[in-house]
Amino acid sequence: MVLEVKEICKSFGDKEVLHGVNFRVESGRALGLLGRNGAGKTTTIRILMDVFHANSGELLLDGAKFIPGNHRIGYLPEERGLYPKRTVMDQMVFLGQLRGMSGRDARKGAERWLKRLEVEEYANRKLETLSKGNQQKVQLASTLIHEPEIVILDEPFSGLDPVNSQILKDVINELIADDRLVIFSSHQMSYVEEFCDHIAIIDKGLVTLSGELKEIKREYGRNRLVLAAEDIPPAQLKEKAERILQGLAVVTGEKKEFLILELAEGADRRQVMERLAGSDISVERYGSYEPSLNDIFVEKVGEEA
């Protein structure tokens, strides 16, 4: 399946919050939907869920109009919405029935996903008696109970310890391998990099960057190098490197372990290396720079995730 979001605009009263949002996501290849708080991610997701209607634009699935009610959609919201005083099983069966399942099928689905997420022992416990992490796993089980074709996960790792995070990682990878259409939204960029082949960054109601993550990283790393020296921390190395490499490269970033250099127009890596070799800098690391997704996000929208 291919889901396309085309020129979606949305206003609340006189305020337009989405100004022509565009991106696409394919089944079997997860999309990371990113943005600062208030950028328009949640509004976009709610339009996909048919909670809000767009003022203009279109949603297409495999080239035809996308009608959310005709498809099984699983949505894990950032704000949790289960009932704390009801037992886990009762509310999961209830939610399954709301999605069109029979009571029997809903119970089977609940049992399957509670077992898969290793919380089956809590089936007859009230939700409020569970830890935050186990409540999160129950919420995910409720999202997947009806075996959705389209899965939207908003901050799914919230409240999970490393062991439970690994269980969730395995489940997400299984969903992707099963050719589900997965949209993944998180401020934890390491998870987005782990699961997502494509990203779309929304800023102030517009998609300012989208595409294949590998290609985006390659483009952002072009003409940039890393430099580290033995026994000289980056903060001290910066002034010396700029003086030695004057006319060839400038320092554009400083990490804990290395500097980021950008080649001057017409310069190449070989020239930089030759000048470093003739200097008193004992080079420990030198090579191509591959930016992290967090680096790209900060450069694009001006704020850490």
C-alpha cells in the first residue's frame, strides 16, 4: 500500500495550522513524522484518522481516495486514553468491539497481544494497579487488537525501561516486516533512525524536509568532514584547525569527541589532509561526516527534539 498526503490545509477559525502538507508512506517501510510541539503533527494524524476534516487537499491510498472508515487503523496516541478503574481484559474487549470485532474475536485478540507483550498475567487486574510501563504495553495491545493495516504510533516508548523497550522494538519490526503501513512519531530520534526508512519534518504547518533518510543524511553530510586530534579536546582544537586550514575549510560544529569541518568552494579532502599532515596536529580521526537525525532536525527547525 502507498498512502499519500497531498496539499492538506487545515484551519481552526481564522487560524490556518496546516499550509499544504505533503508526504507519502509505503507499507513495509516506516515513516518518521517529526516536528516540534505545535508544528502540526497531531492535527495531520487526526485528519488521517478522520477525527478532523481538511479544508483542502486530498488523501490517497494506492491512487484512490482514502476513506479511513474502510480500513483497519491502529492509533497509539501520546496522551493515553484507557480506563484506570476497569480491568485490562474488559476494556480491551470493549475497544475491540468498537472496532467492529465480535466479543469472542476481541477476547482472542486481547489474549494474543497481551501474551506477545508479556503482560497476560494482568488481564484481570484494574489498569490503575499496573506500572506506567505495563500500562503503556496494554495501550499498545489495545492499538493492535484488531490487526490493523495502518499503524500510527505517537511516542510509543514513553515510560518503558530498556527490557520492555526491546519487546516493543521487536513488535514494531514485526509490523514493518508484515507489510503494515507504519507511521512513527517520536522526539527520541534514535528510535526513528532505527525503524524508519523515510522521514517527514513538519515545521509551522509545512513539511520542510521529506524523503529517504539515507539520502537526506548523504546530502547533509556532503562537503563535511570530521576531525579529532590526539590529546586535544575539540574546544581547544577548533582555533588551531581554523588557522591551519584557512582557505580550505571552516569549523561549522563541535561535538564532544570531534569537530565538524565544511570544505570551502573548490577545496577537496586531499588538500585538507595534506595541510593537516604538514602541521603539528596529531590526527586521530579524519573522514566523512554522517549527521545524526537529531543534527538534521536541529539544523532544519532550530531546536533539539
